[in-house]
Amino acid sequence: MASPLIWKVYNGEGEHIANTMYAEDAAIIVGNTSDGKVRVDGRIVWREGKEERPACDFVDWAADVMLTRRREAHNAALARWQALQRAGVGR
């Protein structure tokens, strides 16, 4: 069974520091670092210190940004898969 802890938080040196179930929790944890990252589904969706606002001060906003980036990545992957199917690749 897959783990529901999909949001992975890393410090600035790339050391894994936490897994969480919710983007809000990941935002709180990464907000306590000055240069951490959050990954989900193998993609970086947040870089603390390089974003418009810090996650520690805007947790809900940061979580919304992470969720939006995840959704956009999934939609792009789906569009690529559908284009391959229309082209007859894999048949």
C-alpha cells in the first residue's frame, strides 16, 4: 500500500527532513527553513527563499501555490499522454 505522506520536505543541503500528508503541513515545515524545498510526485513545487512570499508568513497561500503547481504538472502529463494516444503511439 502506498504511503499517504506524499509531500517531502528537504533542507537547503538537500537532506530529507519530513514527509507530510498535506501541503499546509509541508508549508509550515519548509517555512522554518531559510532555503528548503518541497517535492511531490518527484517534482519540486516550492523553494523557500526563492518564492514571492515566505511560507512561514503565508502558509495557506504557499500550500495553494504547491497544490496549483502539482495540478499543472499532472494536467501537462495527461495532455502529453493523450497526444501520444491520438498519434497512435503504443498501439
